[in-house]
Amino acid sequence: MKKLFSFLLFGAVLSLVATAFPGCGKSKAVSSGALENEPDVTFKDLQGNNVALASYKGKVVLVNFWATWCEPCRIEIPWMIEFQQKYSPKGFTMLGVAMDDEGTKVVDPFVQKTQFNVDGHSMAMDYPIVLGTDDIASKLGGLIGLPTSVIISRDGKIVKRYIGLVDHATIDKEIQSLL
């Protein structure tokens, strides 16, 4: 009887997690071909400085909402590091938006100490990391799961949103098409 109860409890918890984090897992593109204006959003960086999204106008920006506890996010981060290195000379930037409730307290040590395997090299996150809020997320289309990525064109238009683990080849092709 205890095993049956444990199994049912585990199933219920698993179901709740899947419901609470529907974006975890396979990616889904959620915007149409219509371009949306870039919202007026200002983030705080890990030092407490204001970072306006508008300051990146003229660049292709991949805004990636993530969290230190999000396993699919950890799968994407090496790809994001690769994109930053590969395309930043061509007018691209990554912008990592950490959605951890504890903010800088957990995000800064994670960014400073965590290494990722990028093409056989151990590397840290080398792109701008800012802190997100529910208000900021809603201005960029909202979050129903992590990771969520928003691609913004050079002229400040939201081109596409991806909910869930983004496919490397798909996002790479999207970035290239905008550069």
C-alpha cells in the first residue's frame, strides 16, 4: 500500500511540474510573421546598474529568459555562449535574463563559477546577464515556462518567441537570417 501511495504521489507531483512549467522541454515558436515593436524595458544588471533594452538597437538581440535551477536552460547556455562569440562581431548580442527569485544572491555566483562545455572548451557565460521580473517578462510577451527566448531585429522589432528548449540549428538559422 505504501508503494502504491508513493507511486501515486510521485505521479501527482510530476503532473504538477509539467503543468507549472509547460515551456520546459521541446521548443515552440509562438510569434507570427508580423513584427512587434520593441517594448520600453529597463533591466538591472548584476551590479545594480540600469540596462535599457533600447540601448541594443542596431544589433540583433537574443533575449533569453533563464534560471539557475532550470535544467533545459543549462542545456541552452553553451549554445548562447557560442552564438555570442560567433556573431557578436557581426552586430549580434545575447542578453541573458535571470528569473531567479533570489536575484543577484544566487545569479552572480552561478555566472562567476559555473563553466559550460562549448565545443570542447570549458567556458563561463560571456554575455550580458540582467535580472528579470514578471513585469519585464510580460512586456516581452510573458512567460509560461523557462527557458523562453525572444529575438529582436536591428530595428527593435520582436521577430520571434520560443518557449522551451530552443533547437540549436533553428535559432542559429534565425540569427543568421537577421544579420
